[in-house]
Amino acid sequence: MNIKSYRGTHTALVTPLLDDKVDWNCLEKLVDYQFNNGVDGLVSVGTTGESPTLNTKEHLAVIEKTVEYANSRGPVIAGTGANSTSEAVQLTVEADKLGANAFLIVAPYYNKPSQEGVYRHFAKIAESTEKPIVLYSIPGRCNIEVSVEVCKKLYRNYPHVAGIKEAGGSCDKVTALRNSLGEDYLILSGDDGLTIPFMGAGAEGVISVASNAFPAQVSELVQLGLKNDLQGAVHLHLKYNELFKTLFIEPNPVPIKYLMKKLGLLTSDEVRLPLCGLEQSNQAVLEAVLERSRDFLK
């Protein structure tokens, strides 16, 4: 599949939990809800899917079931990153066998490798699959970024490493990526609140947390951006901005799971330790923002 077919809205899907087990029935309903409301694809077991606290068996089972439930309605991008290169390779190889269409590989966190180490990490993973790889640069979580130079070197030597989820908050970096890597390279926003600013700088969509609850609205926002309807896109960006920001009032995916339960999309807002439920004071904040947003979220 051409990497440009991954333009648009991809939901970083939550992993529904009930009594500390994956709620498969709820997961299937969530996948249907996403595709029935216009998303282009799904990311399975990324940060929003609680990859740090799913064991390997659960991790791969969620990918497998998501592929099954998606039933070719759109690509499933499997989150197979790790701070151990061998573990990331293993997850990628196994997810490839399970039918994942592409892979989202986060920068190796905690180890703090040099950019040469980052390059070698991704190169080793690239050698384990021929399917598209989307790099994931999120220095706020990893304490390192994936530099433009590393992206260029990987793209030159491994043409299927052809995209990036950029979550460093810099429009300048998005512009640098576009100018350095050309029009065929895929750039997706990793921050709902920066989707339209990033698209103005050269991105072509988003891997979204907010679309778990509001897939139609985020899809509409992104489509306006792709159609170069600046006035329409900015209008929605401004309307949704408060809600998008409030979804990160506590670490992701705690707020989005709380909101999804309030909306009847999840049976439980359960997360695994060391994450815990949304604090009561922040529940009130999120509910107030949701109430103010109801008119334009219908």
C-alpha cells in the first residue's frame, strides 16, 4: 500500500479494559464506531492503547483482533515500538504475521541514545518487514526526538520507512521535514490541538486521541485541511481547541477513557497502574468543557 494512502485521520485507539482484562466485545464496537463515522484507519496499541502495561500476549492479541474487526475497511497501523531494539523487532515481526498493514514505531525511550543509535534502532526494525513504517517522535515522553537527518537517512536507505507521527509541538520541524523529504513522505500530526497548524506547515492528517470519542468531527476537520479549505478548517480548529486541550488535563488515555464512558462508548474507564482514574476535580473540568461543546459536537 502506498504511504500516501495513509493521509487523513487515524484513531489512536484505546484498549478497553474490564476487570483488568481486555474487553473484546467493547473493542469490536469501538472499531465499528470508528469506521462507521469516517476515520481512515486505526492505530492499535500505541500509547493511547496502553502499550506500556499490556503484556506481549495481550499486545499482539489486541492487534490481531483489531485487524479482524476492521475487516479491511481501513488500514491498521500496529504500535510495535519499544526501548529494546530486539523487542521492537519481535513485536513488528509478529504483528506483520497477524495482518497489520503498517507499523508505528516510537523513538526508544528511557535509554537516551544518540541520534546514530536512534538511526540504528529503526534500521534494524526496518530490516524485519517490508511493510510501511511510520516513525513516532514525541520528545515529551521519550526525552529524545527523531531528527530530520535521521528521517532522511532512513528514508534513503529504507524507502518503506516513509512517514512520521510528529508530536514535538513545532511547526518549524514539520516544515523542515516537508522541505527535506519531499512530497512523497507522510507527515501526520501527533497532537489534536496542532492538527491544522501542522497541516498548514506540510502535514497531511493526524493520529488522533480525540477521534476515539468524536471520529466524525475530527475526520471533517482533517478533510477540510486536505481540501485546502483554510477558513473552514480554522473555524473548526478554534471551536474544538478547548476540548482537545482538556483531553490532556491528565496523562493520556485517562481523560479520553473517562469521557468515552460518559458518552456510553466504554463500559469502564479502567486504566492500568501506574495510571489511575481521572481525579474528581478534573472530572468536573472535563464535564464542563463537554457541556460547553455539546452544540457543535452533534
